[in-house]
Amino acid sequence: MATRTESTQAALPERRPELDAIRMLVVIGLVFFHSALVFATDDDYYVKNAETTEAILIIAGFGVVWAMPLLFLISGLGAWHSLRRRGAGGFAKERLLRLGVPLVFATLALNPQPQWLRQRSAETDHHESYLGFLPDFYDVHLEPEEFPFLVQGQHFETGHLWFVVLLLAFSLMLAPLHRWLPRERVRRTGDRVAQATLRRRGVVLLPALAFAAICAFAGMEEDYAGWHRWSYLLFFVAGFALAADDRFRTVMRRDAGPAAWLGVLLFAAAGPGVALSDEPFTEMTPLATVSRALFGAAGWCLVVAIPGLLDRWRQQQRKAQQQPQPLTAPNPAPTTRRRLYGYLAAAVLPLYILHQPIVVAVAYFVVGWSAPILVEYVVLVTIALALTLAAYELLVRRTRVTRFLFGMRAVG
């Protein structure tokens, strides 16, 4: 029987920098994505440019199909290790502090601004001050049927923090299940599934059918990056399950190539139906339904492929580093790269929270220019990204209070 000390040590996972890199890429990419929505024809973003283009959503669609699902999958992987290390109670407490505190703070302090700018942008005669708008934003009521988005209001919104709402809800749902489920039975089931997945190529892609069914029959929700909110629960649970057995990681490396090709082909096949449907997210015509099913299946294939390909590349790099190397002067570049990597890895949640209010504020001034879309977009992205990084460095990272409010660990 393992002692408590042995169990704790076993819970400490190998750091997987490729997963941190994906998180950083997605969050930084959201600055580019949300800036693009300012110029998209068919999207109801807070601030809209007078000149728009339909090309934006076509290009952005390929990011939508995998980016946020991967964040939930990686969060599920992290939840498995955190639960083993902390137990159900400690995990729930940690999630409330790391997610609940920044959710409440950002909803109250940052989210009114984009909605206020929406009003001013849409109505030329809207001159209400920001302080005057706040009571309208905070005028809320409860709608249990919208769980987990229980708080609703005419002007209130969780905005881009929907990701934090869902992640917190999934985590708090997981904690009691982890305590009450019969662990030996779950372990045996997981062992059989892992063995079957390792033995037969392509088995890891079968969950694509579940995602296809959800997207086809439950529909998709534009407010949550194009996926139905409960699709994200499946990605989260999948990440939790994949973390439980290293055989799944081996399979993802092995099947990453076919999964990538299949994901791209399915996404391409979904495109015409989405473009031709009047309401592709909810319409129940055969064309829209099939297109959503293809989209959902493509999402799972790409979520398998991207970490698998990066993990495969990392394994190759590790093997190359183990080969005898000629004696040369030490290279300072890796140290600089590691420092930048560590800096951005710790900044993921604060950058996510900060980016959208800053993008909307900068866009409010940029859209008034009489310049080509490409020029306005480049200026918007450059300024918004610089301000987001500056706000993190100067307003969040340097004090204990602000680190706590943005879900960061205390220094020292």
C-alpha cells in the first residue's frame, strides 16, 4: 500500500511545456481574433467598423474549431493532477480562489466598459457617463435555466469571462464526483479503454462522434466561441481522463498525423454548409445539421492532433539533446527563452481577463479613421497587444493584492 508521502510524490506531474505554449498561443491569439471581429460583417461585436468584410469569419473559423476546446482539454489535464495533489476539498478551494475571485472582480470592475462603449458606438446621441451607466449594468436577476450563467440582465454580461464561468463550474462539479465515484471501478474501466486505444489505431478519434452529435442536435452558441457550452464539459472531462494514463499520451503522439488531416478535411467539408445556411448555429435543416456535425468532429480531431504533434516534436528534441554535443561556448539564448516562457506562462489568466476591455477601448477610437481595413487592423492589434502586456506588467504583476485579484500565486 502506498503511503501518503508516496501518493503525494506520484501526483507531481512532468511539466509539459508544449501545453503551456498552446495556452499562451491561444490567449495572445485572442487579441488578434477579437480585433478582427471589429471588421467582421456577420458578428455583433461591441464596436464595429463602418467598412467590414465577410473574409474575417471564414479565416477566424479555423481557430474557433480548436482553440477554446484545447484550453478546456488542457484545463482538464491540470485538474486531474491538482485533485490528486490537493484532494477534493483543497482542489475546490484552490479553484474558488484562482478562478472565482478574478471572475467576480473582473465582472464588476472591467466588464461594464465594453458594454458602455457598445451603447456609445451604436447610438450617436448616447451621452450617458460611465458612472451613470453602471447602475444599468448591475441591474440583474437570476435565471436558473441558463446555468451556469445564472446572473442575467439587460446590460449585464459575463462577456469573454464565459470561459472562467464554465471552467469554475466544471471544476466544482468535478470535485464531489472525484470523492464519491468508486475509484477502483473507474480505474479498471480507464485501464480497459487505454489498452483498447493503444492496441487499435483510430480509437482515440471515436469521441468525435459525441461532439458531432452535440453540435448537430443541441446546436452551437455564438456567445461561447461557436461551441455549445456543454461541449466544453466533454473536452474538460476528456482532458481529465487522458491525464490518468500515459498510454493516452502515447496514442495521441502516434495518431496525431491522421487526426490532423482528418480534422482539416472535416472542417473544410463543414465550411460550405455553414456559409450557405441562414442560421448555421441553430437551424435544423439537413444542410446546417450536417455541417455542424462535421464541425464538431473536426474539433475533436484537431484537439487530438495539435498536442500530439507538439509532443512528438518535443520528444524528438529531447532525444537530439541526449546525443553527444561538441564542446562550444554556452549559448545564452535558452536562458532568455526560458525566462520569457515562464513570464508568459504565469500571465495567461491575467492577459485573458485584460485583453478584451483593452481591445474594445482601442477599437472605439480606431474605427473612426478613414483608412483601409488592413491598416486599421494592424494598428488596433499593435496598440491593444502592447497595452495588454503593459497593463499586466505595471498594474497586475507587481503587487500581492492585484496578483490575488487576477488569480495569480503570491510571490515569495
